[in-house]
Amino acid sequence: MTERFRWGTAVLGVVTVALAGLWSLPFAWTLLTSLKPESETTEVPLRWLPSEFTLDAYRSVLATDDIWIWLFNSVFTAGTVTVLVVLLSSMAAYGFSRTDFRGRRALFGFVVAGVLVPTEVLIVPLFHEMVFLGMVDTPWGVILPQVVLPAMVYILKVFFDGVPRELEEAAIVDGASRWRIYWRIVMPLSRPVLAAVAIFTFITTWNNFLWPFIVTADPGSMTLPVGLATVQGSYGVRYAEVMATVVIAGLPLLLLFVLFQRHIVRGVAHTGLAGR
């Protein structure tokens, strides 16, 4: 039995390493292409390694002032959306988990059903709403439609359902209000899942292209993915600079994952969804 377990573990390790290597190939090609002289990016046959490494593509991209504006907009947008999603989703999830009111199950079913609605279906009504509110080409026009995430409400409710009610009952006996119980007891106990929700939300918002592309036209209001698409269009076939912009856009997310990967794994495990 032990021998079979060792063989199974070894095979699983080999498969994992092979899949990780396969996944990393596109990133390695992107990085190496961004370090090539522009003349070598279209050579036939294609070569993985450049004849000489150069940072010319990065210098050219970073020399434009717009990219720093887009970077700031992305950080502000992703950070604000993350804070609002964690706060509002946790409040809604706590209400569904701990309070009893008429129509609670039907309302929660409606929220869960929102997970099945594709984002593309809501683009037109959301855009008309932003036009009516005068939020087109504004940071809040980009932020507010991304704040409502039914999936995060569901995940947090599943976690809150597992928090011992005895802790809250003891706090109620001591005279604590619902808000104080939520803020001082439930939220600190939920740090692993809150960290996972925050990281997933930040990554999703950072990578979101469709909605910011539709609601912004002024370069000063664009986020990084939208702005880099315009750079790509202006560069045409300058592949080294295109790849350099991709690396610049992806590095913050890679750094975020490296720093908080334990929180991601722990958060998924604590939601109770890992084995479903």
C-alpha cells in the first residue's frame, strides 16, 4: 500500500511539473520576445533566444506618459472595487446566513441565479444607466458596475454558515449589537476567505477589459488593459513592444499571487467548495 502511494505521488508530481511547464511556455515566449531587438521578432525560423538581450521595447513603452496614468487608474479601480466587494458582499452574506426575514430564501435564490447571468448580457443596460447618471468616462462609471458579484456573496455565506453560532449568542448576552458582532467577531474569524475573495476580485477587476473599454473613450480615464490595447494598435507589427506591454500588465498580478498564494489556497479550502 505504501509503495503504491509513493508511485502515485511520484506520477502526480511529474504530471504537475509537466502541466506547469506547459502553462509557463506562453509567458516565457512573451518575456523573451520583449527582450529581443525588433528586427528579430519576425525572423524565420523563429528563435527562442535573442542574439542579444535589450530593454529597448520597455524603454519605448515606459517613455509614454499615458501608461503611468493607466497604471494609476487600474490600481485605483481594482483597489476600490476590491474594498467595496469585500464589504458589501460580506454584509449581504452575513444577513442571509444569520438573519431570518420573509422572502430570505427567494431573495438568496435570486442572488445565486445572478451567477448564471453572463456579463455581456448586462452591457447595454449598464451603459445606458451610466449615460443617464453622467458617469461615462469617469472612474465611478468603471467601478460601480463591477461591485456586485453574486458569486462572492454565495462563497461568503457558505463560510459564515460554518461559524459557530455560540460565539454570537454569547456576544448577544453581553449586549453586543448585530453590527458589532459582524464587525468584531465574524469578520476577524473570516480572514482566510476574505483574503481569497479580495485577491480573486482584484485579479478579475485588473484583467477586466470589456466594460472599461465600453465605458471609457478618454485616454485619461482608461485602465491598463484598455490603454495597452490602443498601444498595440498604434504599434502594429512592433511585436517586441507589444510583448513588453503584456509583461508590464501581468507583473503586478504575478507578484500578487506569489505573495498571497497561501491565502488563496486557505480561503478556497475554508469555503467548503474545494471538493465540490
